[in-house]
Amino acid sequence: MDKQRCSWCGEDPQYVEYHDTQWGRPVTDGRELFAKLCLDGQQAGLSWLIILRKTPRYYEVFEQFEPARIALFDEERVEQLLLDPGIVRNRLKVNSIIKNARAYLAMQEQGIDFSEFLWSFTGHKTLVNALEPGQPYPTSSPESDAMSKALKKAGFSFVGTTICYAFMQAVGMVNDHLVTCPAYEECLALAR
């Protein structure tokens, strides 16, 4: 069988690199999961490539996604961020990262491990969809529905089921590489 990369990443070198080295690889570090969840929320209504290109700047202006530091951001800091062309200048999206940092810290204070919490929605394993070429990519699942509901209840925002599903794909909770994609087998081998 001819191995053919998932078509969604097109030909853009940065997108191809992201597909080939990050998308679908299991992430278990709580802080890294926090950052990726926040970045996925920034994508709402936009293409992932826009966020991917802005990711380095997000890490710079959001204190390397250190929740304890982000939680201290005040309105003056928000106004500064809204002037930064290196990020998506949307007040609701900027505030969502601050809100999410505070929710993350509140969970931590309750003794909840963020990674364990998120991975619990897939039974602490990677779900494999074995998608064939031409088959549509799912945009949500019962697991992303449950994750979205629980995150919202915990105080997170920009965590609808579609965002949660995209996040689950990105961090290897779901392997949605096409079975013809070289990354499919690679991600199967890395799967939890």
C-alpha cells in the first residue's frame, strides 16, 4: 500500500512538520497539555495554521504557559496583549487563557492532576479510529463531549466539544491519522 500523509496539512512546510512530528503523539505532561488546550481554544473560527505560526509568540507573552504567572495577569496586561500582532487579538480569547490558568490552579489546589484528569476521558489510553482515505474526520465524540462539559464545570472557557476533540487529536488521546499515513503506525507504536 502506498503510504500517503494525511491531506489536511497540505504542502506548507510548517504544517507538514507539525503533522509529521507532533500531531497525534501522546502528551502526558500537565503543563504541556494546559498550553495545548489554551492554544486549541485560540483556533476557534480560524485555521490551525494561523495559531501554529503564532505559537512561539504565545509562549513568549503568556509566560511559557506557566499557569501561576498567567493567573496574575490584570486588565492592564490584557490591554497590552490586545495590541500584540503576534497573537490573535481577541479579548475573549486572551481572557480565556487567564481564566483557564486560574481554573488549572484551582484543580491543582484540589489535588487533581491535570494530565490524569484529561486522559481519564479516554480511559487513559489512545483511541484509534483507523480512518481510511476519503472517510471524514470526526469533529467530536462522546469523550470530547464529556471532557468539554467537565472542563466548563471546572471554570475553563473556549473548550467546546469540537475544540476538545481537536485537542484530543493533537495530543494523542485519539489517533486520527489515516491508515495510509506513515504517522499512523508511528503513533500506534507510541499510543498509551
